[in-house]
Amino acid sequence: MQRPSDRWLSIALSVLLHGALLAALVYGWLLFRQPSPPRPTLAIEARVVDARALRGTVRPPPQPAPPAAAPVPQPAPAPEEPTGPPQPSPEELAQREQQRKQAEAAAEEQRQAAEQQAAEQKAQAAQAEAQRKADEQHQAQARAAAEKKARAAAEAQRRAAAEQQRQQQAQDLSAREDLQRSLAAEEHADTARSSAAVANWEALIAAKITRAWLRPPTARPGLECMLNVTQVPGGVVTKVSIGQCNGDQAVRDSIEAAVYRASPLPPPPAGAQFDPDLHIDFKPD
């Protein structure tokens, strides 16, 4: 994290660097602003000759060289005056070098400060990225835990519902079995009562037929015959047939006549259903 002192130091170095650059620009402008002195010109004497005039002329024979004269001493050339801006003094050079070093130091410090700030920003970005990844991982773990908890709750609820349904089915099955047992017991009791009542009714019919039967001389002891009697409501006999019987024909005829004489037959007991077709086991002895 950047400290306030580092920030003020960067500002001071930046101001110092800009001031040095401004001073160098002003100094250069002052140097180049002075006009340069005029350069000296050399006097040269010459004559212009046409080359066409020289073509037709005949060169004269060479003349003997005159005797060498003593050299005339020439004046020493005047020293050339320096042109351009004057050379800086050693103090100015030292000051410029110091300013250059200060500017380089300020630039280096600014570069280091920028690198440090970039490193801090990079570290902060890395820390933020790590925090973001940690938050995402935490959220993913929380979501996974919530989903697992929801699945466990749903599974427990499903099991509870299945157990409740199984218990309800078991209760319904037990209730149906109890009802079936109760109905079966009641039906058995009704059947027993009905069977007893029907047996009693058939015994009354057989007794009435026995009372109306005129025993023939050929009837033997232990007589037993199966009578098939058809009646209408009210007990009136409409048809009689004899099935298996151990008596002769005279016995059969006498028993059939006794059934007609016993008509109307006794009514069925209360609660018993009227049966138009009766099967009576006739045993007079």
C-alpha cells in the first residue's frame, strides 16, 4: 500500500525535474539568441579570359626564368574569431552535469516508485483474485452442502412417506382382513343358522309327508328315498319325482301320493329364502 510520504516525495521529485528542464531550455535560448559576428572576406584579384581567344593564339617560346628574388615576408594571418555561442565554463559544465545527474536520479526514483506501485497493485490484484477464488470455493461448498442437505431431507421425506404409505396399506390390509374375517364369520353363522333353519324346515316337510303316507304292505323297514318336489309360493306342490329309492314301485307310488296329500307344504322359516325346488330325504322309519 502506498504511503503519503512516498506520494509527496514523488511530487517533489517531479517538480524538481521539470524545473531543471525549464532552466536548461531558458539557458540554451539565451545562448543562441546572441547574434554571431560577421566572418572576414579575402580580397582576390582575377581577370576573365575567353577560352575561344586562347585557341587561336600561338604559345610563345618559353622564356628563361628570371633569377629568384628574395622572398618577401608575409604578414602573419589574423587569428580566426570564434563563431557561434561561447563555450560554457567549467562551472556551467559542472552545474549541467549535476542537473543531469539529479534529473536521472529523479527519473530513477520515479521509475522505482512506479515499479513499486505496479508491484503493489499486482499484489493487490493477486490478493483480490485469491479472495475471489476463495469466495467462489466457499460458495460452491455451501451450495454443495445445501444440495446435499436438500437431497437428504427429500430422501428422508420420501422414506417417511413410503413408510407411512406402507403402514397405511398394512392398516388397510388388516382392516380388510378383519372385515373379511368378520364377514366370513357372519356368513358362516348365517349359513349355520340358515342351514339349521332349512334342515328344520325340510324335517317339517318330511314329517308332514310321513303323516300323509299310507304304508303299503311291500314297504320294508329301513326305507329311504330321495324326493324331488316342485312348489309354488304358498307351498302348493306342482310336481313330484322320486330319485334313488330302495322300495318297489308300489312304495314309490304311495310316497308320491303322500306328497300331493301333504300340499300345501309348511312355509320356509323367517329369514330363509323361498326355494321352489326341494330335495327331501324321505326316511319314514
